[in-house]
Amino acid sequence: MSAPPVRGQTARVVNRSKKRKSDPAPSRWSYRFQRLMLTPLFRFSLRVGIPFALTCSLGFVYLSDEGRRTELQDVVAQMRANIEERPEFMVQLMEIEGASEEVATAIHEIVSITFPISSFDLSLPLIQKTVADLNPVRSADVRLQPGGVLEVVVDERTVGALWRTHDGLFRLDEEGVYIGLALERNDFPHLPVLAGDGADEAVPEARNLMKVAAPLGTRLKGLVRMGERRWDVVLDRGQRIMLPEQEPARALERVIALNQVQDVLERDLARVDMRLAHRPTIRMNENAVKELWRIKTTAVEASGNE
């Protein structure tokens, strides 16, 4: 038989049994906190959100003072100026290519830039639009070149005709786009002179007629748009060739061929009316009519005397 337990040993056994009966699970609040720490949004808030909020709060408190804000703005402006005004970022001059002297002067006046200037202070799209909006300019390309050069490449419109109105003589390009005022007709002796309402809208057709009328040489003075639908060819000595609305070049070729064979335009004529293709009409000057009437009267009298 075993020996009876000692009193001290019995106490130790009782204490051990009490320790074994304690609950090892975490408390309710500890469990909830652990579950919360496993949430991605909560961990992101602890890692990013709270530091960001604290930083913004400190920034708002610091910038709430007007003096501090002004001081910070001055520091930023000075730092920016130190970078923008470095020699490699400075533009020293503007070069214009592809433009006549008149257009180049106009560009210098409208693009008023005081050099030297930082490239950060230049708006290239705005400069390009300003130059392209000029009437004599078809298109423009603005770019910065090494060495601090602002280069403006211009595609200038070519003067294709002169348009005479009650307000003066104007230059038009080959498509009829207004370019500018023509001060003297003698400055453009090789260009045709157009007149009449709507002449600026039919410049390509007018230029084609001028090519057809080339055999007329210096006798050709210009073209007049009639009723915004057809042309009159104006010659010296007040003569006119009235062209039809349809196929005017073909009608003009017929008149020129007839003139080369019979010298029709060398006679005392006022009008050659080609508006009716099947029935061309010639209108003589008053003096020619009188002379023709005199010749007929003389011929009748001479035949009566016989």
C-alpha cells in the first residue's frame, strides 16, 4: 500500500489543479483588436491615413499665418527664377524664315517680345496661332533652336490676282483669300485685275481665263464678274468679250481663234457677245455704225444715179 500523502503535498496538488482550470483564450477586446488589425483598410489607415492627416494638420497650422505663407511663396519664386533664368533656358532673338520683308515686319510688331526672355515664359502655341492668323500667312511653325533662337517658319501666300473695289485695290492669293492692300497697280504688272461682286470667290476660274487669253497680250486689262455668275473680258479701247456662265474658257478660245483668222478684235467693236453659244453677237461702236451707214447710203445713191 502507498504511504498517505503529506499535508504540504496536498496543497501543491490543489494549486496545480487550479492553474489548469484557467481559460487560455484572449479576451473579447483583445480578439476584436486582433481582428481589426487583420482588416486591410484599417492597416492602410494606420500606415498612411493617420500620418497624412497629421502632416496636413501641421501644414494648415503653419500656413495659417500670412507672414509664413508670404515667406514660403518668396522662397518658391526665387527657386523657380534661379532655374528658369539659367543661360541654357534663355532666348536671345527671333528669326523669321520664308516671309517677305513686309510680313516679317508685321510679325515682329504683332509678336512683341522683349529679349532676352526665359523659354518658360514663352507660349509657342500662342505665338504660332498669332502668326498664322495674319492674312498673308498660310501656315506657321514656331520652335526653339539651340543657342537661344526662337525660329518662326512661315508659309506665305502667293499673290494670284488683284481685286478692284470701291474701297481700293486688294491682293488675293490663288484661292481668292484676302492678303492685303495693293498700293500701286504697277507693283504687280503680271497679275490680272478682277472687279465685280463675287470676283474674289472665283479666282481659280479667272486665272484659267487669263491663261486662255494670253494670246491677247497687253490688250488684256482684266476681268469683271457680272451678276456673281459669269465674266466679261475687258480689253483696251473699251472692248469687252461677254462670256457665258457655262464653259467660259471654251467661248473665249473661239473668239481668240476668230481674231487670229479675221482680226475681229482689231476692228471698231464695242462688244463680242458669246453668252449664246449658238448665236454670237458683235456690237459695233457708234462711230463705226455711222460710218457703215454712210457707206451704205453712198452706195445706194451711187447705184440710183446710174
